[in-house]
Amino acid sequence: MDLANKKVLVIGAARSGIAAAKIAKKFGAVVVLSDAKENLDVKIDGVEIRLGKQTEELLRGVDLIIVSPAVPIKIPVLKAAAAKNIPIISEIELAYSLAQSPICAVTGTNGKTTTVTLLGLLLKTAFDKVGVGGNIGYPLSEVALEIGAGGCIAAEISSYQMEATKKFKPHISAILNVTPDHLKRHGNMEVYQAMKEKIFSQQTAEDFLILNYDDERTRDMIDRAACRVLYFSRQFELAEGAFIKNNSLVIKYNGEIFKVCTINELGIKGGHNVENALAASLIAFLAGAKADKISDVLKTFQGVEHRIEFVREIGGVKFYNDSKATNTDSAIKALETFAGHIVLIAGGDDKGTDLTEFLKLVNERVDYLILLGDAAARFKSCAIENNFPAEKILEAGYSMEKAVELAKEISRAPQIVLLSPACASFDMYSDFEERGRDFKQIVSGL
């Protein structure tokens, strides 16, 4: 992509937008960075910063717009830009245009961060230079520049990031699952799924798409793919792909079967993590990693921060941080990891999704439900409607400290305390990482 002497408008001054602005400037563009928030402290040498109301005046003379993932493409200034035929791309599309190494891109409602973190480690067994970026916290454009040629890039991709893409084309893509999430942004499940499917829309015959055979929404995506498609499955033995056979993870490819390791040898536990390990292993294998090296990594990988992360044991009660559970499906997977006797801390920025399946499992495995944040009232009402005892529901307002203190007060071994909010964090925190760190700090100080 030739940016020299182009006027580039970057919208959204978070990590991805700042990275895009710096890179566009580096490649000779005249750059304006705009954010609707007025109280940001942003300074970039050689970049004009425009904060506050975004009017059509911003578009004067602009040759290209780069959008941060947090910015919906339906905001008025972007609609006006589209009407003027000004090209609009996402930061990951900028990354793709800069990348000299193949990209292995992973999307899905849940499991992305664990899968991509694991994938990065697996790729390091086959490549000297490996980058990990995207929705995982490191702007993909920065990673692409840093890795250069001769390496490989593991990318976590969200539906938000796909909205403004047109040419993004990973060599290997994977869709782990599709369940209701981000419906406030996308409007309905059909649009949300369409955003996920854009990840393989530009792939051709020399590329690979990895799909979850056990997920009804992902299974039939093969009908819309022009690339080679392989599946992974925890429930079925497949003709080709990654699956479980005789309690072991195996990869079957071009008629050969490669045993990776047994389920019991996995460093990460839980059925959802078996799926993550199958997906990551298959992607890495197709990228060039050997089965024995994949096995070594799977046996030692212990998971990622904020995902069913053990924090501390107090008086025989173990505390777990699952702040990354920002939707009900992710919280369900956490509840399934434990046999029962759970003191659950839930709630936060309510996404408005249906709670029926989540509360069914809460009834089976949760002894006490501690609620906090904007979602507390709805969660309490729905829990009572679904026959969870009202006397076992406690409210902590907007205080994580109170929630943890309540949990410590009522919990007794063999119970465990689990923060698995089933909600976003924005009513109380800047992101789920800040929420998880706050929980861990409070627990550590008990």
C-alpha cells in the first residue's frame, strides 16, 4: 500500500488507531487522528490530533480512512465518507497490506485468546520469527512490520475488526464457534455471523479454512468457502482434520494419522480447551509445525490470564479469575469446568442476551450467586424466574471489593469462588483485563 503524500484520517485513538497513525506517518502520509472523546491525552509526533465532534469537515482532502475496531462503520462521518467514495479500511487490513509473512487468523465468539496464544507458541517450534497480535492486545499492523519476511503471524480477529475489511486474506483462517454476542453492534445473528465469515471471503485454493465440526453455525460454512476446508471435532472421528481418538488428540492429513497427546496430558483443562487445543494444533500443523513439537507445547501450556485462572486458596476455598467470560456462552464453559459447589460472581455491562441456558447450569452447579454492575437487576430477576433461590442471591452494587468479601464470608470448602461475569466490563472498568486484575488484587489482599 502506497501511503506517501496521501492524506490519511485515522478514526479511533485507542491502541489500534494510534498504531495505524504512527505507521501511516512512517510511510510518508499526512495523518490526522480523530476521536469523539474530548478528554484523551494523545500526542504523536507529526500527527494532527482532532478530538470531539466528528463532522464532515474532517473529510476534506482525505484519500484514505483507517478505522479502529471500536468504531462502528455506521457512524455519520463514515457514512458521509462512503457517500464520497473515500476508501475505508480497518487496521487489520493495513496490517495485511504490510505483512511479508503468512497470517494465521483465528476468530469465533469464544476461545480466541487461548487458541491464538497457544498457536503462537506452536508456531515458534517451526519459525524463527513469530508474531502474535490483533484483538489479543497488540496491534496487528505493528506486529506485521516487526516480523517482516520469513516468519509467521498468529492473529486474533474480532467481528468488530472485520467490519471495514475488503481484501484481508490470511493464509490459514479458523472459526472456532459462533454464539450470540455483540448484537447491540451488529443488530442480529445473521450480520454477526457474516462478519465472522468475512475472514475467509478472500481466501483461494492455496489457502486453508479450519472449522468446528461440532458447531452447527460453523459446520456448513464450507459451502461458502473457495479455499481448502478442514474440520476439528471433540465429538466425532473425522475423515480429515483434528479430532479425538482413543482419548488422544490426533491429526489426520493426506491419509496419515499423527498422534499429538492424550487429553489427560493437556496442560489446559476443560472440554472447551480440548477444542482450543485441537484448533491450534491443526493450524500449526498446516503452517509447518511437527506433531512431536506440538505435543511438547500442549503438555506445558497452562492457559492465559483471566481465563479460569487460579488466583489463591484461602481456608480450603480456591478463587478463580475468569474475567474474560464477557458473554453467557463463555461463562457456561467455565461453569462446566467445575463439578459444582460454586460461589459465582457475575454481572457487569449487560449485553442483553438470553440467560436461559446459562441459568440452567447455574441451578445445577452454583451454591450462591453474587451479582454486581448494570446487569445485576436483570440477572437477579431472571435467576428467580428460573427457580434459583432468592435467598442465595447477594448483590454487591458496583464494588468488586464487596463482591469478593461476600464470597469469602459465605464460602466453605469444598466450594470454589469463580469470577465469571457473563457480561462486558465497561460499566465499571476499561476492559476485562482491568476487571480481572482488580479481582486478583483484592483476593490477594484478603
